[in-house]
Amino acid sequence: MNNLQNRANAVLAFSISAIFCLLGAIALSSLVIPSQPSGSVGLDSIKVLTGRYDKNWVDYRTRDNEFANTVMHIDADLSSLFHWNTKQLFVYVVAEYSTPTHLKNEIVLWDTIIKRKSAAVIRKKGIKNKYSLIDVNKKWTNVNANVSLHWNIVPYVGFMTYGRSQASEPYAFPLPSGIQT
């Protein structure tokens, strides 16, 4: 170590190595922090309508597709998922069902991002589906769906982890109702 450049290089290389070792320890230690999240979701009502559906409008004159509108309730306490390495939670409700042509289908009905531990207790009723509930087969006849609450933990450093609640009892989709205007 004769000159300033060699000394600066040695200090910088050691500092970067120490920082990466610290970040690795943080990432690994956050995987073993115990958490007890609880959550349940249920559908209060399902209404099946017919028409041509777009996210901005519905053409009720065309009876090609069936789409569903749902009203649900969520009761969850995800505050135990927040610790010193949790940046935010991505929480979403998924409907899972099977059809004769597709064995496993999943549709996201609703989602939110939680950035604070104080907002991680969710008790909401009367939530309408945020995203379209349309099937590839264009019909909801004889379809039973289970809904469940899923979450992704977005860390400051490390691996993104996933979790979910127990699936609900199956909900049967009703026959299409008359046009309500």
C-alpha cells in the first residue's frame, strides 16, 4: 500500500463486501421472523349478467358473454407480517374455479397495497369486485368458485414471500339475471 489510490481501493472494497454481507444477513434473518397472519374472505352476493363487457362500458344488447359482479367482505389481521424489513404488503382476493375445458382458473377480484402496520387490519364489508369476472368459456353455468385472501410481502432487502388464507366454501354462480337498468 504505497499510494493513496491503493489505500482507497482497499477501504472501498472492504466496505462494499461488508455492506453486502450485512444485506445478506438481513435478507436471511427476515425469513425466520415468526408471524401469525389471519384472514378470511367471503362472497355476500354474486350477480351474473349477460352482455358484451369492456372495462369502461357494458353493451347489454349483445348476449354473448356472461360476466359476474360480486359483493364481498374481508376480515384480516396482517399486522404480524410487518417487521423491520417489510416495505409493503400487496394484498389481493382470488377466485379459484374449474370448468370442463380448464381445470384450474384463478381470477383476481380485488387488491390493495398496505404500506403501514396500522393499516394492516382489514375489516371491510360491501366490497365490489375491482376487476372483471369473465371466463374464457363465456358462461358461468354450473361453476363453483372458492375465494381466498393472498398477500405478497415486499421487503426492503431480500426475497419476496407469499402467503394465503384458507379457501372459502364453494360459491355457486347463479343463472344470469334479467337486465337491471
